[in-house]
Amino acid sequence: MPQHWTRGKQGSTLALVGLVALWSAAPQLSLAGTHRTPVVEAVQKVQASVVSISSEKKAASSSRWPFTSEESQRPRVSGMGTGVIVDGRGYILTNQHVVDKVQGILVHLSEGSAYSARVIQQDEAMDLAILKIDAGRLLPAITLGASADLMVGEEVISIGNAYGYENTVSVGIISALNRNVTLSDEQVYRNLIQTDAAINPGNSGGPLVNIDGELIGINVAVRAGAQGIGFALPIDDVKRTATEMMSTRRLAATWHGVLSAEGRSSEGRVVVVSEVQVGSPAETAGIRTGDQVVRVGELNVTNPLDIERGLLDVRPGQRADVLIRRAGKDQVVSLEPKPLPRAVPDASDQVWRLLGLKSTPVSKEYVSNVSPNLKGGLYVNAVSPGSAAARAMIQRGDILVGMQVGTRLLETIRPDNVLYVINQPEVARTPVLPFYIVRHNGIHEGVLNLAEGQVTKR
């Protein structure tokens, strides 16, 4: 037996020597072309924009009392996740649950450097957060794609900090679209992309990219005990939330007055002005509804988030050149952001004050499985105890999709829709307001009583 093993080993060695000699005698060919597949090119395009996130938080306590010695001596546990650079100034997008209640966030770039990070915006409903690091140089931002035209079977790539193994790449396909996943009564994910690309603990907040190296989703969850069932937030929903989180209103306390929407033309993806707020700097600059925003400063605009990014560092008293296209002709206008008016509360604040309801607008994909006629709604983030919303038994996680005034059924897609309903003369005369919510994949009806007293459910 030992002699047989030795012979086998020697035979293998001879074969290897022969192979080496054969390669040595052959012409020297470059393998770069044969190895450089579309997947390789996509990974190389985005890898520098992917970061690993590490953090610490206190371990869960078994004590009933919050102020015991056991509580103060709880050990710290380490956490990990992934993020993507969405702006070269150090703005990073990740999942909210990756940085929820953590301390000491450290962001590791793909080339090995690490920087302390701070959370500057969170959206619990969409499970998204924006981090900021100060690297002292311009960082490579990922290219944002679109999810509206994704196809089942399309090849996708996941990159992330899987189990702490940084920059782990996995490849798969889109298995399904518009998936709804309920983790608990308080955490419901809607309109998810399902993929069989490997997603593991630590991948949360990382990118799902297409074969062109464009970000088409943010990895968020995996089915426990299953193989090849992972989920990602679609980028179209992510962009809407990220645009609000990175708005100049939130981050710089400035106002420009441009509301926009992403569309498609023969040129590809375009951004068109959907509304110019009355009295705003945009109105003063001459921007009109229907204009295409081509560039803000030096930044080419391919989605509404780019408008916010382009104006983020433009302070009151400074101007930004905005290239717009109107009726096929390009022109440059000069836009000067103004300090955010603080005297007038926005619609969300007013809805919170009047109804006790904090909400986030969500797209029609969140509710289309319940009814194809629904165009979106307001995801309930919080309900104030004792408020009209609380008395009507509206819960966190519900989606408010409509209110009824007399015989009119009015959609509630934005907070100002709710204010419009509340201000109707019929509501002033009879402050009892039927409403409709999506809960657990069904439509439920209730009644808000804007006056004092209890509310009856129907």
C-alpha cells in the first residue's frame, strides 16, 4: 500500500512537470481577455464603492430593572454590516438595523483604510440609514440603476461583509419580484427583490447590482433555514427615501423648491420637474414644471437624489448653475438656495400635530398586491398615545391609502393629501372621517374622530 501511494504521487508529479513543459513551449498568451467576464467587469466597477461596517452595542439584558448593577455591566457585542458610497464626500447608505442603537461605528473601505462614522439620517420604515465619514478625499460613488424594469431570471451580483469576510462576491439571478416579507407585527418589508445570490449575516445594507455594475437593490434579509432565498430593497424605493434623507432641507437647512420625478426617454433615464413650489428659489430662477434637469453644478443628474447632492454644499448667498432642457433646447439658470423657512411647519409635522401620525410615503409597488388600483400610501412610522390615530387603532406598520369625505374617496399618497382632506368643509361640520389602511395584505376600514371622545370601528 505505501508503495502504491508513492507511485501515484510520483505519477502526478511527472504529469505536472509535463504540463509545465507544454506551457513553456507554447506561445505566451494573455488570459486577461478570457477571464474578464461581464461579472468580473461589474465587480471591478463597484467594489471600491462598497464598505464594511463594524460596530458595538450592549448585549441584551435579562434583568427586569433598567438601573441595576447587572445592567450597567452588560458586555458589549460586535456587529457587522455593509454599506455603499452614494456620494464622494463620504455619504454612505446602509440598513437602519445595521446601525440601530450601536456605538463606535467604524467604516472600512475596500483598499483597507478605516474611518469613524456617524449616523446622520435614519428611516425605520424603509430600514435605511445614511452614514457620514470624513476621509479627506473624494471617494468613488456607486452608480444608481433602476428596478422598475427588472426581469425574473436576470443575473445579479451581491457584494458584502458576509460573516465578516469583507468584499465577498456572490452571483445569482432574480428569483421573484414584489415579494412581501413580515418579520414581526412592527417590521414588514414590501415590494422586495428575491434573489438566489448568497446573502448572509453581514451582507445587510450591501449592494445588489446588475450586470452593468449599477445598484439595483440594498440587501436586507435572508430566509432562515433556506438555501438561496435572499431579499433586497428595490432601488427605486430606496432612491425616493434616500432623496428625502439627503435633501438640502434635512442636511443643510436650505430650500430650493424643486420636486422632481425620474422617467425614461430615448436618452435613457431622465429627471423631470414635477412641481415648482410657489415663492421658491426655483421659481425665482425660472425653472418650470416639465423641465428636464440635466446637470446641477458639475454633477450630471440621472435621478432626483442628484439634485439634492448637487445643491447640498451651495449655501444661501451662493448660486449654482442648473442646466435644464425645455422643449428640446438647453439653457442654464442660476439657482440660489434660501434658508429653510422655519415659521411654517411642513405637512408631516402638521399631520403629527393634528392626528398623532408620523408617516413615510411609499410607492404603489408596496400596495399593488392588495389592489392594482392603489397608487401608493403613507407607511405609519409612529402613533402618538391618546391621539386621534391611536383612538382609531391605527398601528405602526399600517399603510394609510385613503380617506372618505362624503361620497368622495380621496387618496393619501403624501402628507399634504391628508391635510387637504382635514381642511374640507364637510370635515369641519362633521369631524368623523372614514379611512382605509393596508394591514397584513388586506384593506381595513376605520373611522377617525377629530373631536374628543372615543372612535367606533366599522
